[in-house]
Amino acid sequence: MRPAWSAHHKKKVSRNFNWIWYLGAAVWFLNAALAMHRANLRLGLTNALISAVFLVAGIFFGRQAKRSSGRGNGRRPLE
């Protein structure tokens, strides 16, 4: 009998939830666009920067998940 949160389940969960970073980037970008539309340039630029950080984090964690699952650029998975 396996425990409810096995190592296999944790890998699957981390692989399936890297999209949350892209969702966060989209929400922050929408917030930046609304702030700039309402002529609040400083808040808009700050939100755009946060959106870019979320986008870079999504790309980074997406590549990490692909490498750990063995689906990335022909390399063997990290053990």
C-alpha cells in the first residue's frame, strides 16, 4: 500500500502545476494594462515588471519539469 503523497504523485503534481505561473503573468499583465489605461504609469510599469517575472518563472519551472520527467531536449532525467 502506497502512502497518499508518494514521490511519484509529487512529481506529477509539480509537472502539472507549472501553468499557474503563466496564469499569474497574464493577470499581472492585464492589471498593468488597466493601470496604464487609467494613466497610472508607475503602477502600470511595476505590474508589467511583475508580469515579466512570473513569465520567466513559468518558463524556468516548465523546463525544470520537462527535465525531471525525461521529456526535455534528449537528455536523461536528473535522478
